[in-house]
Amino acid sequence: MVSVIRRRSIIAVAASAPAWPMMARAQGKTGSAVYPVAVPTYEVQFVAQEKGYFKDEGYDFKLIQGGSGVKTREILASRQGDFAIADILHVLQLNKNGRPTRALNTLDQRAPGVRFAVRKDLYDQGIDTVQKAASFKRPDGRRAIFGVSSLGGTSHLWSHYFMEKMDLADKVTWVQTGNVETMLGALKTKQVDVLSSAISVTTEAERNGWGKVIYSPSDAKVWNGVIGGPVPVNVNFCLTQTIEKEPEKVQAFTNAVWRAQCWIKANSPDNILGTIERFVGSTSKDANLLEIGELKDVADWNGLITPESYARGEKVWYSELTGIKQPIKLEDAVADKFLKAAHAKYPA
């Protein structure tokens, strides 16, 4: 099991905690939220922490870095975290595996973390499309290696689906590359031939001369051409057991992340980065600003998961790749009453 709390995050959270959270701890009003990796994609939790929204709602929350979407899911399932943020696929996987779980809100309507960057040396050799990259053979004759943060995570799910629509998904080898540093390291050292990740990571690869973006499924024209419209992608979620036993905590968390989403909508990328910077220090300022801008472009500012958007995602979620064969009903995957209450208390 990965170390679930980064040391610098513990120090930073502790250093920023005034007397009020100590009172909250004394009253037992504590909680935790897990995010996969240190990129702006998960900014809503970072903003809720830094702007004091969790504290406003009466709770002292700690944020835990999971290391990937899959590990984030495992941490939540083992009750080492109360809430998590990741692709809605993880909600469905937990339900499939007998751990009833509900999404509380969606953050985006297109996947923000799907950009393919090919090794720069290969790009310079003329491998400048995903089709050419998929047909590339390594010196030992093996198929091209495509890296994603985690097998079964957001980047893998959506990258695989877009490749599948081009009849290319089974012509490459998919590997897990982990967190930001190891993702970039895998591309730099040529352990992978293509890396699919968030714009902050692929931009960092370009800035350092390690890679070149050749395909961007997150772009609206590409996405809509293949997917057909909005789909809930990243969501905040928790176990149904938490909803049943601690509804007050669920409402407090949902209020805080809803307020964070409203604040993000109203602020510039520069202001947002200034607020979350300590959480995303592994990539450059320019790369982070690009990702924050993209997040605004793909954002779902209402946060409610509609039957139409949920149905649109089913063609991606239920496949051989995910192992989920039996569709999960909307009402078994989503609990939107907390977000509706947050909307009423904090109108956008």
C-alpha cells in the first residue's frame, strides 16, 4: 500500500491550521478527503481547504494524496479516507465489488486529463500522429508502450476508449506510470513511447524537450465527435455507509466543495494557482495555468449528474477493460440531495 499522506502535505496543513480547527478536533469534527495526484485537476478540494470552506462548515479536514485514481479508490474502500475525488468509474467499480458508493457532484463534462504526448525523439523522426505512434516498434521488436497514471484510472479509461474507436487500443502495450514525477521520468528515460496525462504534465514534458503532444481527446471538437456530448467524469464521492451514518459530515463536505467550485468559476487562473500552488509544485507555473484554464473550459458549473449525461457515459464504463458488465442504475451511483441542499444554501 502506498504511503497515503505526503509528508510535506502534513507539515503544510499543520502549519496553516489556527486555533479554530483545534477546537473542531476537540469536538470530534474531523474528516479526510483523498485525491489521486498533485495536479490542478483536483483543485476543488485544494480550494476548499485553502479558502477555509471546510472550517466554515465546522470540520477540520485533512487532504490525502493517494498516488493514483485506483489507489484513491482503495483508500476510500478501506475507510482510510471519508471522501475522494476521481473518475466516476471508481464509484461504479466500488458498487460492482460490493462497496456501495455514491457520487456527490460532478466537476466536469469532458475528461480534462487526456492528452497524448509522444517521445520528442520519435516526433522528430516523423511520428506525429497517434496512428503512427501505435504502429511504432521498439528496438527489440515490441509494440509501442503507452503510459498512463494507473491502469483502470481516468487517463487509461478515456485514452483506451478513444484509441479503441480508431481500432488501435489493442495494438499497443499499456503501462502504469504513477505520480507526476514518475510519469515525466518514464517519458524522459524512454521507458514509455507515449504518455497520456493532464495538460500540466504533457506541457511540462514539452517544456523540457521530452515529449510532444500529438492528440487531444479533451478538446471539445474531438470529444463531441466521439462521445457526443457531456459526461460526468471526475466526481467527489463517498461510501453509502458514510451517508447513512454521518449525513452531517457529507453535507458539510458537499457544501465546502460546492463553494470551492463557485469560487473557481469566479476567479482567474492566476488567482486559482495562487491559492492551490502548494499542492501542485511538481509542474511549472505555466503548465499549471494551462491546466487550470482547461479545467474552466470543461467544467460543469452546476455539478448535478443528469440522466442524459449518465447514459452517454455507459458506452465507456461498461466494457471488457473495466470488467463491469451489469449496468449500475443512476440512483445506485449518485446521491444528489446534498448538492441540491448546497445549491439552496449557497446560490451560485
